[in-house]
Amino acid sequence: MTHKPLHNFHIPVMGLAYTIDSPIRVAQYGISSVISIIDDEILEKMKNFYNRKFNLDYLGISTKTEDYRAKRITAYLDMVDDIVNEKFETFKQEITKNGEALKNFIAILPNTSDLKNGLQNLINQKDNVSSGIRNFIESNLKPGSIDVNIMTKVDKDNYKKDEQLPVIFNDAHASLRGFAQSKLSSSMVLSAGMNPRLYSYIEEFDDFFPDQNGFLKKKIILKVSDFRSAMIQGNFLAKKGLWISEYRIESGLNCGGHAFATEGMLLGPIMEEFKQKKDELIRSAHALMITALEQKGKHTVSEPLGMKITVQGGVGTSEEHEFLLENYKVDSVGWGSPFLLVPEATSVDTETRNLLLKSKEQDFYLSNISPLGVPFNTVKGTSNEILKYQKEAAGKYGSSCPKKLLALSKEFSPQGTCTASKKYQDIKLKELQDEQELTAEEFNRRKTEITDKACLCVGLVNAAYMEQNLEIKGEKQGVVICPGPNLAFFDKEVSLSEMVKHIYGNANILTDNNRPNMFINELKMYVDYLKKEISSSSIQITSSQIKKWNTFKKNISEGIEYYHHLFNTSTFFTSGLKTIELQLQEYKLMLTAIEIPQAKK
């Protein structure tokens, strides 16, 4: 039996471990969340932690075990599933017997939910209330989904005693296998772009194909930033008989973690294109999928399977939430960074959470700290940053690199080196020292480029260890956290029910009335990004760079025109319309003033 989800928001993946156990915390209330499954070590440690906490009998899996990465991932996900189901059963019993608990639960359901109305009606009846409620809960409630995330590019080759292992033992491949072999029936989010080799590997697992009833035990969610990329990747997978059950659209810059800036295309116009062309996406993938399933001799489906469109990145008010659902007809809205301030939902140590509460708009910035070489949203003043400065003052650079998940540079070794590692930075700094005729300014700029990189593998998991008082071995690295810039407007720790009521417009946790509309905030980021790109470009500017900047500027300009029309014709955001209009004018002028350099003749 397929139930409609209880909520129309979800908690996306955050870092390597901020949502590592979010399903254990929130799934019993019907809230879906996403676990990163690239780091098997933290999953193993969290499994052992919950094993003790709930007195379970999951065995430890050592690194000496054959295929330990995948096995650890499977075991952790199976355990999370067990705990969630147990907590869900307990929760159902509690709200059946306890009127106060039931009222509290009804209070966090969406106002438009049939479930909310159904439960409300049952409470108001005079006869057989408890048996009516019990039956209703039994047939209508389901826990939130335990989804997983794989960054497709984090797929390093692995070695055993200097001998390269087969591709299926690469990091992302092993993560995929770990999920595929788990008992979960949920979704796998693929993020950070296309990895054809990894996508082809999905074909090896039956759970990703429809059964005789057209049911998918394991679904695929693609995180994309524009329609064209959705169409290309969706068709690529459909040709293998694989269906994308959800396209998760994320703002290029107004999001947490790695920021993949689009070519100046803003979130509004991108969502509009998905709304207009969703049927095209479904039709083209369905036709390709049927052919592939027939060729493989697998069960086919007569009607296209369900396809959701969801959106995330910078949402902060119930009006924005409602607008996305209504105007773009999305199925769910992702609320990420604000949940870092909800101890019941995410795994964050006290010191880091306090830093987030205090941080203002100017403290959130797009950094170069990621070894992936992709801009990375973070906040000033993390313990990782402080430790890094202390080390640099003593003339020490780089991390000991214990995990090597991002050891992807083949410059100095076929086995890969991480650009945040001491080994890599020492070689690069020595090379820089040996270079002749560099100005002091150029030397410092290049030195910063090398030493900016931080160890994300350790920095992004430490908060979870610290929150549960688990031992952290190895060099002290502190915490790296990667909130979206939208978090600047949230400044207090709140309970899960307060946050959910805020999302649905039944409470307001924002103290700052000056928070700009999410679309305006993103527009500002794109204008700033273009200005910075041009001003920090190298002396020799290529014609392809110029073409790229012109496209970027043109797309922002068209986005501004789109917003003019959108805000003037929408029934939403009417109270802030004057301000929005002025801001659109202001950014249009700023954009016009940006001069794109000409190629030198």
C-alpha cells in the first residue's frame, strides 16, 4: 500500500555527518531525511554507539573484512531501519493512548493535510474514539523515508598492498552497493554531477528495477541545478531501464555545502522550466525505459512511474515554502541549514551550534577550502579554521589525511593525493618557493590558494563524534561546517515542533524582519559572484571565458525580468512587493554596470 508522505518538506543531506542519524531522530513523525553514506568509518562508529544505546546485537566490521566498506554501510542502514520501525510502533501506541501527544502531533502536520483533518474529526466524535483513532493511524501513518546520499565524484580508486582493486571497490561504487544490499525501501540521492561508470553500476542490482506490480524497492533521486542536465542524466539512466523518481533542484549558490553555480540561471526561471516541461521529461524517459526493460527481459510498466519535482536552497519562511508548492507545483521543499539549530534533528556539537547562532550575514561566505576545487559555503570562526591559523603561525601546513576520501589528485601519485594534505601542500609550497621572478603579491595569492584547502573528511564528521562524546583519534582538526547563507537570519536554538510549525506558518522563529526574499538573496549572490569572477581572473583572458561571462550576465538579466513579472502577478509576497521591486531595480543597475573585459587583440 502506498501512502502519501505526511509532510511536504524534507531534510536534505548536510555534510558527511550532520544528518548521519536524522532518521533515528525524526522519521517516526513522518519526516524524511538523508544520510551521507560515503564515509564508512563514521557509519561504523555510529552503529556501535546505537548498538550500545539500544542494546542491539549488530556485530562490528573491521577493515580487514573483505568488502568492509559496503558491508559497514549495509549494516548501519539495516540498523537505522530497525530502530526507526521500533520507534514508529512506539510512537503510534503513544498517540493512540495519550490525547496530549496526539494533539502535539496534529499540531505539526501541514494545515492542508487530509490526515490532519481526519484525526481532528475523529477527536471531535463522541463514540469509539480510541478504536477509530487506532484504525485510522494504522492505515494512514508511515515513517519518514531513510534516504541516502552519494556524491558521485567522490569515487577514488582503492588499493590493497599497492595493487589497484577492481572499480567496484571504488568509494562511491562501494557506497552504492552498501545501499543496494540493505533491506531499506527508500531512495538514493546522487549529487555533484554525472559519473557514467557509477550510473552503469546501478544496473547490477534488481531493487532499482520495477517488480511485476511496477513497484521500485529502491528509487533514484537526482540532485540537479537545471533542466538540461536533468534531461541528459534522466535519459542516460532510462536507456538502462532505470527510472528517476525525483529531480531535486537546488539553488546553485544559495545552498549549504558545495556550490555549483549555474551559468547565471536563477532558481525561479529554472523552476518555471521544470514546471512547463515536466511531461516532456516523463515521456522521453518512459519510452526509453520500456525499450531497455524489454531488451533486458525485465518486468515492464504500461504507465510511467511517479516522478516528483522538489526544490531546496535558501527557503526560510512559510510563505516562500507555500509559494514553491503552489506556484511551481513541487512535491516537497528541502529545509536544510535551519535544522542545524534543532538539536532533536541534527548532529551538531554545542560549540559549533553556538557559533551558528551568533554568526551574521557577513560571516557566511563562499570559500575555497574544499579539496574538490569547487566553491564551498561555510562560516567564519569554526574550530577547524582557528586550529589551521595556529598551525600556520608555527609554519605547518596541511592535514595528516587519515581517510583519503578526497585523495583525487593524481599529480604526484597514481594512488591519489588530497590537496588538503600535508604531503601535497609541502610539495606545492616547495615548488612555489623555487619559482623565480614572482611579485610578493602573486606569491602570497598562490600560497593562499594552496594552503586554503581544509580536511573535510575529518572536519565534517567531528561534530557528530563530539555531540555523542565519542573518541576522536589522530591529529586535532576541529569542526568544519557548511551551512547555506540563509542561516544568517536564524538566530536561536529551537525544538523540532517549533521548526515544523514555522515551516507551515503556525509559528515564526525569525526575529529579523529585514531578511530578503529567497529569490532576491540568490540574485544578489549571482551578481556578486560574477563581479568577483571577473575581478579575480588572471591577466590572460580567453575568448571562451568572455563568452561564458556574457552568457552569465544575460541569464541573470533575463532572470530579473522574469521576477518582475512573477512578483507583480502573484498573490504571494504582496506585503513586501515595494521592497522587492526596488531590490530588483538595484540589482539590474549593478548588473548593467558590470563590464565584461574584451579579448586583447
